[in-house]
Amino acid sequence: MGDDHRALFQLFNEVGIINQLSSAVFQARLPDGLHISHFSVLNHLVRLGDGKTPLAIANAFQVPKTTMTHTLAVLEKRGLIRMAPHETDGRSKVVFLTDAGREMQATAIDAMAEPLAKMVGDLGEDAIIPLLPALERIRTYLDENRGL
């Protein structure tokens, strides 16, 4: 592998910095009291479907169940999700998006339209769009190989 590991480290370092910078822009546009962690759960449920247990969601985000329980409590209090008893496991619950939760996810994405348009205008689509397939491939690989 040689010095390739340094280039790969640089890739993940750049992605991490991009995440920090873009998160700050995104956080500034989220409705008062909503955090990126809250949006991320809403986005996860929109993207992959709801009806999942808190433990399954915690595992997807690789956070402790107690952390996810707190996040879900905030979302439920705001009416963005609802918790229902699990159909087969009486000890567990499942999480469902409400219409307000779906609207909040869409509104949050729409709030990023201006900064995203500026970025595309300044950098050009050719600097961004071609990266998507490779980034998706890396994300899929890492998701499927969490125990690396």
C-alpha cells in the first residue's frame, strides 16, 4: 500500500472537515431548538423508512441507546415522530414519522437551497456532481463493513 494510506487519510480528513463546515452552515438554518442530530434521525427515517426500534436507529447511528432515546424524546415532544408499541415485542417500541416530521425534514433541506446554490455557482456543478457516485460507494462500503 505504501504512501497510499496517507492519501486515503487525507480523503477522510477532507470529508471530516467538510462535514464540520457544512454542519455549521446547516445548524444555523435549522429551526430553533432542532439540532443536526434531530434532523439526521428524521432524514434517516425518510430515506430508509420508519417503523424501526430505537435500538435499530441507535445502531444505525452507532450511538448508545440512551443517547438515541433522548433524541427520540425531543422529536416526539415536538410532534415530529410518534412512538408505538412493537407488534410482537411488548418490551419494545417502534418509531414512526408524523406528517410534521416529514415536513420538517423537507423544510430543513429547503433551507439549504441558498448556500448550496451559491456553492454550485462558485465551484461549478462539475466540481461536485461527479463526486457523488464515488462517495456513495465509499459510504456503502463503510456501512457494510462497520467492524473494520
